[in-house]
Amino acid sequence: MSEAKRGDTVHVHYEGSLRDGTVFDSSREREPLSFALGEGGIIPGFEQAVLGMKPGESKTIRIDAAQAYGDRSDDLVIFVPRGQFPPDIDPEVGQSLIVGQPDGSEMTVVITEVSFDTVTLDANHPLAGEELTFAIELLAIAG
């Protein structure tokens, strides 16, 4: 039976949880996750865990923040004067927005605080700084 290697497209089921056991995502109630190993389309620690697995094999792994979504960065927390918001947007904590960058790219931010004068935006990935645990089952390898 072959092992998963770089260049293979793999199909996996997974369940991801935080250090306290809270499940943040699972593919069990939907289609399996499919991705090509070595193309960087998945967090590095998850991809590394799948390398060498055989179809039908399962494992549980812990991934530190550096191999997942990175550490939280205070540089990605932005304070915007409330007057800079378009009049059709009523900022609320928890609301996600797409913000244009000077280079033409876009990033997703979450509003974390709203005051009379300022809106605080956080561009960190929601799982940044978190150690993650994944239960992974390799279903199939497509060469």
C-alpha cells in the first residue's frame, strides 16, 4: 500500500480542536478535505502529519502555533477613527470586513471593539497563537 508523498492529492477527514478540547472544525458531516501535498494549500503542521500516512490510517497530532496559523501579532491590530467608516456600515463587535490594502490586495479583519471615536480591527487569523489538535483519517491518495 502506498504512502502519501509530495505531489499526491490526498482526501482526508479531520476534526480540529483547541487545547481545551473545543472543536473548531470538522469534515465529518461534509465532503472530505482534498489537497495536494507540497503546494502549501494547508497549514504546514497538518501537511507534515499526512506525509507518510497510508489510506485507512488514522492519527491524532498536536500542532504548535508556528506550524499552524502563526503567533498573534499586535501589528495586525488596527485602530481606525470611526469617521473613516462609510455611512452605510454600522460597526459591531464580531463583524468581519474585507479591507483593501495600498498594494491592491485585500485582507479580512474582525471588529473587536467599538467606541465613540474608534473602531478596533484585528487582522490576525482567528486561530493565530493557538496550539491545535487534529484527528486525521487518510481516506485515499490520488497520484
